[in-house]
Amino acid sequence: MATGPAAGQQPEVLVIGGGPAGLVAALYLARFRRRVLLVEDGHSRAARIPRSHNYPGFPDGVAGTELLSAMRSQAARYGVHFATGRVESVSVEPESFKVEWNGSSVSPRKLVLATGVSDVAPAMPHLAQALQEGALRYCPVCDGFEVIGQAVGLLVDDGSDTQEALYLRHFTERVTLFPVSRGVHFSESQRRELDEAGVSRVAEPVESLRLWEGRVTVRHGGEETVVDSLYGGLGLKVHSELGRHLGAQHDEHGYLLTDRHQETTVKGLYAAGDVVKALNQISVAVGQAAVAASAIHMALLQGR
Ligand SMILES: Cc1cc2nc3c(=O)[nH]c(=O)nc-3n(C[C@H](O)[C@H](O)[C@H](O)COP(=O)(O)OP(=O)(O)OC[C@H]3O[C@@H](n4cnc5c(N)ncnc54)[C@H](O)[C@@H]3O)c2cc1C
């Protein structure tokens, strides 16, 4: 079995991020007998998944923490080294990158950014419990199936469009939009589209959200509406700042753009998972990670 880098040896590849994308990139690289170090600050989005039912291989579903722990022990088995910390600084050197965190510094030949995104959370007490109970959700692609026929709410802000509401409407006839501020306005044609689809709209902004017996009570304009599940459609923060600092191209939301080998527009800088413009899903993240790791291995073999 291959082993990881000895203490003091420079990693050939540094993976930043310990979610599904980072762990799978590191696993592949270690099995390609590359010296690989993975650094992360312990905030994988996957750790918030109460139970995923669309990740293949788990007919009864799998908790996000359980999946991460299995992926991590698989990577460790092949010699991946792990470090904990938030990477604050990256720079390009003639033949490598320089990466620093918590007083540590390494100079890998290749870098994989698997830093993900995070959901903008609504102001709500007992948020973690609400997520765990499926009363609060963020990802209709992931769990629309779980809310079939239920009373579903969707929080909207001034940046929201109608797409997510119409997407949810496919799973249930009982969808209600709750604006979080007075600044939320839909155009005439958007309102018509929502009306025709049978999506309800509440006029007054949300005053408070409360978790009660696995459901959410939404208070608005002095009234209360109870929903079985509330989706927080308040957007995402894309953690691409390290790549953008190096000059990697990105779209208007901050998602990194890559070629078909997952290499960004900066040579030697690869990206995989939610931080890349694609479907924010674990299957996609691990697929991109496999592609990135294979391309890195080939580039190193060929002395590129
Ligand atoms: C409630 C919920 C339910 C979901 N359900 C599903 C589902 O059922 N099926 C599905 O396919 N997907 C689901 N998802 C989406 C899934 O979680 C993501 O697609 C997946 O986690 C993406 O993996 P990733 O490795 O790209 O990013 P992440 O898992 O978010 O990992 C990012 C990593 O980068 C680290 N990091 C970020 N910045 C730095 C830095 N500067 N320095 C060091 N480390 C850093 C973080 O600590 C973390 O380790 C769900 C998401 C949520 C929130």
C-alpha cells in the first residue's frame, strides 16, 4: 500500500477542502501514488445533510456525516495526510504555488480547490434542529421527492426569481412564497406565471420563523401560516476567493470556470465540486474530483 508524504516532505498536490470533492480528489491522487495533503476548516456543506436519498449505493439513504467519515477513512487508508485550518493566502511561484494557513506553509506543484459554497441561512432559532428534522431545506434537486404533496414554503428575497417556486410546484400543489423584506417584487409576467401554476404568494414580509413539532410556523403581517417544510431560497455564497485571488476566471456569481479536465484558467490550479459552475450535487462533485485528480496525475507524469 502507498504511503503519504514523510514529515517535512513537500506534497506534490495540495487539496483545499474536506467535503466530497476534496476527499475524492485526495483518494484518487494517493492511489496514483502522489504525495497529497488535504487541508480543510471543517465546514463541509455535506455535513448538514440529515439523510441523502439520491447518492448512489445507499438504498436507505445516508447521513452526510456518515458519508464524509467513510470517504475520509478511505482516503486515509491510502496515505492522504490531513491538516486542519483555514487557508488565507495563496500565491503563484515559478514551478509551484505557495499556500499558507495557521503558520504552516507548503509549495505544491498542483492545487485542487474544493472549497464549496454555503447557503444563506434565514433568521430562525433552532436552525440546526430544523435542518435535521427536514422542516428547513435548501436543495429541491436533492429532496424535492421528500416533500411530494406537502405544504411547502419558499423564502424569497429581492434577488429571487420564480424558477425555484415552479420547480417545487412539480412536487406539490401546495407551494407558498414568503418574502423576507418589502423589497421583493415580481414582474407582471412572473406573477401571472406563478398564478397559473397555482403558487400562493403572501403579501407581507416574514416577521418570524418558528420550529414547532417538525413543522415551521411563518408569521407575516400579523397572521401565521404553518408549512411542513420551508425552503430557504436566499442564495449561496461561493467560496472561490482563493481562486479569484490567483486570477482564475469565474461567472457573475463567483463560480469558477474550468476546462474539461477541471483545470481553471490558472495553470496547475484545478477546481471540483460546488465551487465550480455545475449542478451542486455530491455525485457531480466526486465525478469532477476524479477527473481533476486523473488530469493532475497525467500532467505530473508528463512533467507539465
Ligand atoms: C441541507 C442540505 C442537503 C443536501 N442534500 C443533498 C443530497 O441529498 N444529495 C446531494 O447530492 N447533495 C446534497 N446537498 C449538496 C451537497 O452537500 C454538496 O453538493 C456537497 O457537499 C459539495 O461538496 P464539496 O466538496 O464541493 O463542498 P463541501 O462539502 O461544502 O466542502 C467544502 C470544504 O471546503 C472547506 N473550505 C472552504 N474554504 C476553505 C478555506 N479557505 N480553507 C480551508 N478549507 C476550506 C470546508 O471546510 C469544507 O471542508 C445538500 C446540501 C444541503 C445544505
